[in-house]
Amino acid sequence: MTLCCGDLGSRLATTDDRHRTLCSLPLTEKKGSLTRVVIRIATVRSTATHHSMNIVVISAFLLVWLVCVVDGEEPVKYDMPGEQCTFISTTSDQYRVVTVVDENGNYESNVSCKISFRTDESKKFFLRVTRMDMEFSNQCVNDSLRIYDGTLDNDRSLTGTAYGICGRSLSLPNYFHSTGNAVSVQFVTDNANNNGEGFDILVTAYKPVGSTEECEDVDGFLCLDGSKCMSKNVYCNGHSQCSEGSDEPTTCSNVSGRASISSFLLAFTVSMTTILFASTKHMTHSQ
């Protein structure tokens, strides 16, 4: 809309007859009517821009929430054998220890690697073996995964046997609890029959609690059994760290579903931003 100004008989150059009638009005009435028209147009444009901006902001927020909030945090990963052997780690509340394999997919021979973990005195450790593919031998004297209830070699074995666990499949129980705030994982192999992928074990610190409120007070995640309060980062991180798997419900295991929603929101946000920018640019040129 362009206002062509000359003398007192100024005219409004527009194809809208309702606006063209402003030119036949007395000056005082013309100014009032023109002001109302301008205010109405500005209000409509401002409202449309405001709504568009709200849609963009909400879409962007949902996108960030899906990408950054829904997923938990990966456990700190240690390889066996690796440079962390003999370490006592206190850097995290959740770890993952896996065996190193060669180009043929087999674990190494002649290994003796031990990593210890320590957490706050008010916490304990829950360990869950998620893969076991090692040579089986009587009492696992050849190759084995050993778990100790502390940081010393003479601490009690949590597996119930002196030489730990071994074999080609997971056997129950495949999870263990420390009695204190420290635990150790040791990988021992001999020089023969090391054909297998080894093991994969999750080591997660938790606070023993008696109620949901106790876990909420420390901003944690309460396992379904109601006794283990873990870091909220275990929720939806792709690893079942509660004994019953309650930290990985089906709503967060559907990675492809989350990816589809995220892709839609990203495309929608970009489209709305482009439309909003084009609309704003058009209004600037037309004013």
C-alpha cells in the first residue's frame, strides 16, 4: 500500500475501493480512518508473525528435546586389555568394559588385566554381563572374567568361584552386586584356544534407597525393583543397567522412530523459518 502525498487532496493509491474512499473524506476524518487502517494491518501482520515465530520456537524446542533429552549418556568405555589396566577409576557412575578382539574377531591370549572402580561411600555397584563368548574349561581355570568385591586381589569373588566365569553363553545369574563402594573386573587368558569375542560387562554405581522420594531428592533414576537409584543418565542410553531393564523401555529403544520424528521436526522448523523470513521481508518491502 502506497500513500501518495501532495496537497490537502492527497490520494491513497490502492486497488481496494474501501481504502480509495479515504480520499473523498475531510482531512480530519481521513487521518483517523487512515490511522485505523494502518493499525489494523500492522496488528494482523504482527499477530501472524508472532504466531509463526511461536511455531518455530516450539518446533525447535521439541527437536532439541528429542535429540538431547530423550537419550541418556553412554557409559565410560574401557577396553581389556588396554591402557586402563591396573587403574582405579572414579570418574563416572557408569562404565562399560569390553574385550579387545583381533582382525578375526577373537580375544587376545596371555592377558592379565584388572580395572577397579570406586564411587561415593553411600553407593554400591551393580554389574551386568551382557555378552560371554570365551573358552570353557573346568572351573574356568584357563580363560575367565573375574569380579572382586573391592580393589584387592584377595577380596571376595562375586562370581562364587575362585577363577570367575567363562563359556559361550550367558548363564544365570549374569549380574552381581558389590557390598561396598568399590569393585574390580579382571580378564585372564592363557596362550591357547582364545577363539571368541570375549565379554561385555556394565558396571553401574547406585544408591540403595527405600522410597521413590529418596531417589528424587538426588535427581536420579529409580529402577523398577525400587531399591536401586542410579544416575538419570542411564535412562534410554541403549544399555540395560537395571536388572529388569526398566531403564530401557520400548519407548526409547525405538531409535528409528525417534529419528523419523526428529527429521520431521527439523524439516518443519526449517520450512517455517524460511516462510517467516520471506513474509517478514515481503512486509518490509511493501511498507
